[in-house]
Amino acid sequence: MTVDDFINDQENKNTKAKTDRNIILLKTFLQMKNEFRNVEELPSANLDEFLSEFILTVRANEGKDYEPTSLRGMRNSFCKFFFLGKSR
């Protein structure tokens, strides 16, 4: 077993699922903005703009605003995905 395998095995399955859902939500948002590049390949300036707009405009089911804690959770998912090398 490699170190990466060990770390992946230790990751909370619910956290991984939430991160995956948030990344899918972001990818859907980007496609609505006619941005079809892989999110991992976006230049940081473009990524910052898209993430800012996403956080400001994202809505839960039936158009309701997300709770601030949910938005922070999304931000944390994105940090993990982009900056900690957890992209899949």
C-alpha cells in the first residue's frame, strides 16, 4: 500500500462525497457560463472570477439561498480540490 492509498483510505467517505457533489455543481455552473475547459486547467485569474461569481449566485433547491455554513463548506471543498491536489 502506498502513502497516497493510505491517505485516501483514511478520508471520511461523507466528506469525499460532499466534495465530489460540490465540484460537479461548480462544473455545471461553468458549463452554463460556456466554459468547457477542465476546471483544473483554468488560469488562476479566471478561476478566481468564476469561483467568486459561483459563491455569489449559487442557489439551493427551489431557488433558496444556501446557509453561510454551506457556502463555507463549498469553499473548503474547492480549496481541497484545487490546492491540496485532491482533483480526481
